[in-house]
Amino acid sequence: MADMGEMLAALLARRRSVRGFAADEVPAAQMERIFSHARLSPSNCNVQPWIVHVVSGGKAAEMRQALERAATERAEARPDFPLTQAYSGPYRSRQVDAAKALFAATGVEREDRQARYASFIRNFRFFDAPHAAFIFLPPWAGWREAADVGMYAQALMLSMAAEGLASCAQATLSHHADVVKHVLGIDEELGLLLGIAFGFEDRDHPANRTRTTRAPLAENHVFHR
Ligand SMILES: Cc1cc2nc3c(=O)[nH]c(=O)nc-3n(C[C@H](O)[C@H](O)[C@H](O)COP(=O)(O)O)c2cc1C
């Protein structure tokens, strides 16, 4: 086996947010494998608080339509967990850099509000991915369980990357949580934290030319002794 450290580094670098997908569905065996691997994630007291609903085919089409309608018709989002209102300082700079990179790749001018809106709305169609995973928490869950779900989500996206699949974590897929639960026909008490669009990358899609960077280690890490 190749050096595990190198393999992990390659995998971490390979995963990136993809925002344009081919129509081809992920084969059932592969689907089962990626979710089986993700479930090896750690969690507080091993309670495994992730509750995962995956849409494909007709259900995916129904979800896309319902979410796009809610996003265009509603004045405000209705998430189960409050949205971050505004970033400031270094967080704002990083957000702006990532947005600039995406808009540069897709040819959207910063002042072009209409084009920016159209780009935002693509979120609710999960960027035309054939599948989306919606990740819920049980009603009693708090911040610590949300952290568990974050670990699960990264493990899932790395499993996908290892299999040549593309993904994009999407907070936007939780903006209209009531709509998602209605389409899935599930308990309204569950808390929708995020969605993940996934499938095969459309290599010709301009949005997929985007590459993000990371702050140097010293910017947000302190090693004490
Ligand atoms: C929890 C979470 C929610 C996200 N929500 C969205 C989203 O709604 N729409 C989107 O286009 N990207 C979303 N992203 C992707 C981030 O913008 C992306 O991870 C970041 O810019 C770093 O780029 P990379 O994933 O290509 O490395 C989200 C990422 C995470 C982890």
C-alpha cells in the first residue's frame, strides 16, 4: 500500500466543492460503499447523531422544484438552525476571496445583481447534481452533535473523492428546512443542518474551475508548550 500520509494528503486535496454535475447517477453499490465508509466517523459517546436522507431520480426532481420555488417566492429563509448573519475581519476577507474566485470562474460581475442571484439560485437545484444527501439531527441535539455531523460530512465527502465522485456541502439546502421535510415526508422535529450535492463532475462547467486557498497555519493555529 502507498504511504498512508501521502494518500490522505492527496485525498484531502482532491476534495473540493463542485458546482456543476453530469446527469449520470452513482451506481447503487458505490452509493452503499460511500455511506458505509462515512458512518465510521467518530461522535460524542458514539451516539452517531446523523440522520441522512438521500434523494435521487424523481424525488430529486421534486425536491429541486420545491426548493427553487421556496427560494424565489419566500421573503425569508426558514432554517432549523439560525443562519450566520455577517462575517467580519479575516472571516469576511476569506468569504470575499472565495466568492471572487467563483464569480471570476463563472464570468459573473460583482455589480451584476441579477447574475449573482441566478448563481445563488443554482444552489436550490443542488447544481443539477443527480443526488443530494440531507443531513438531520435528532430534536434534542445541540452544538456537540452538530460537530459530530460535521465530521460525518467530511468523511462522506472524502469517501466520495476517493471513489472519483464530486460533492458540494451546502448550507443553502437547509434554508427551507420545512419544505425539505415535507417533500421527504419525515418528522418535522428533526433539525436539518446541511445538504450535500453529489455525483460525477461536469468537467466543462465553468464553476468547477474555482480553486480556494487556505490561511497559513500561523494565522489560526497556536502550539503551546
Ligand atoms: C457546512 C458547509 C456549507 C456550505 N454551504 C455552501 C453553499 O450553500 N453553497 C455553496 O456554493 N458552497 C457551500 N459550501 C462550500 C464552501 O464555500 C467551500 O467549502 C469553501 O469555499 C472551500 O472551498 P472547497 O470546498 O472547494 O475547498 C459549504 C461548505 C460547508 C463546509
